[in-house]
Amino acid sequence: MAAAEHRQDAIRFPELVGTQDHDFVAVGGHSTIIALTGDNGCVTEPLFVIPLWADLVAVGLGGVQGAMFASGFVGKRRLDLLGVTIIGIIMGMGGGLIRDLLLNVPPVSLQSNWYLVTAGAAALIGMLLASLFQRLNQLIIALDALVIGLFGAFGTAKALAIGLPEVPAVFVGVCAAVGGGILRDIFMGLPVAIMHVGSLYAVAAAAGCFVLVGANAWGAPLAVAAVACITVTTIIRLLAVIFDISLPEQRALYQRKVAVETSAIPIIRP
């Protein structure tokens, strides 16, 4: 009798959260649960929860940044309302889409109405208030660092939860962190920014993701490890911007002006 009740409970949990083919399920469109499965394949308990508000904050901030970037172009590269909105959506949702494609799971951002709505609204706000946001450049840089940490943490945690080894999980996290910027540059026909002069976008994300997998390997809960990842990534990114730190190869490339096409990339310094 007890065994039968336990089996019913194990079946009832997936029914509560919805049918799933992977270890990720969306609960009413309000959060992403990385579920822990038992030996019999049944879901036993949630291992890590990505709240909807956290996902939407990252998407919204990415949308604002994408719109601000697109609004700064003049001449032939100037975009109309639709173009700016598209770039904002790509910037806000690109990292999550790349993460889920690499993990071969249904894109979470397409399982709820809120992601596209948030990214589109944020893009319009970023375009209409671009001049105001430019005055708050330091705040935007700080939020940008936070977004990198969020996407990196979510991507790495998701990869670990479905069983990827540590190094591939870090790779997925870094791709999620910088994916929106890469897609933005590709869509606008620009050289990919992280390949040229920058302030350690990918390096900061990788450092935070390694902290996450290290903390998790030492027994820290995945949620706590994710917070540590976000913190480390944000701090490294901010220090790189404040002290103008970049990789030696990047700085040499900039000083010698070997890549002339990098002049198309606007560099904003605090």
C-alpha cells in the first residue's frame, strides 16, 4: 500500500507541472524548474528553480542595451522602429535561445508570452529613452555586467542539471552570456565584438561559470553556486571596465589597428 502511494506521488508531480521530455519544465509559465530524476526516470524533487522575474530582468535589460546600441548608428546603418525592436529582441533573448539549442531542449523563451513581450517593450523603451540612458552610462554598465552573470549562471546550472560534464557546462554558460551580443553583431553586419577590443566579456563569464561548477562540485547547492557565479562575473566585468583591462592580444590588435573593421564598433568608456 505504501509503495503504491509513493508511486502515485511520483506520477502526480509531473502531472502538476506538465508533461516533459527533458529535465526542464515550465510551471505555468512562471519559472523554469531544473528537475531531479530518480533511477526509475520519475521526477522526485526540483533541484534548481529559475524564477520568471529573474529571466525577464535579464531579457529586459538585454533588450534595452540592444536598442541603445542600434539607436546610436547614423547614415546608412540607421535603423527604423522595427529594426531597433528586432535588435533589442535578439539581444534580450539570444543568449537563452543559444543555450537551449546547445542543450537540445525546447527554448524556454518560446514557452511563455512574457519573454517576447518584455524584450519588445524593453527595446522600444531603450530607443525612446536612449539619450537619458546615455547619461546613466555607469548604471547601464553595471546592469550589463549583471546580465552577463545571470545568463552565464542560468546556462551553466541548466547544463549541469541535465548531466553535462563541467567543462561543456561552462562552455554553454559562456555562450549564453555572450550569445545575445554575437547575434546582434551578426544581424547588423558588424565584426563580432568579443573577438576584438573589449573588457573581458567572455573571460568574466567563464570565470563565474567555473566558480559555479567548482562550488557545486564541493557540495554547494546549485542555487548558492549560481549566486556566486553572478557575483564573480559582475565584479570581474566591472573591474575590467573601471581599470580598462583587456587581454594582451586584444590590446595589441587595437593599438596596431590591424583590424580596420573594428572602427565600426562604438567603444563606450565610463
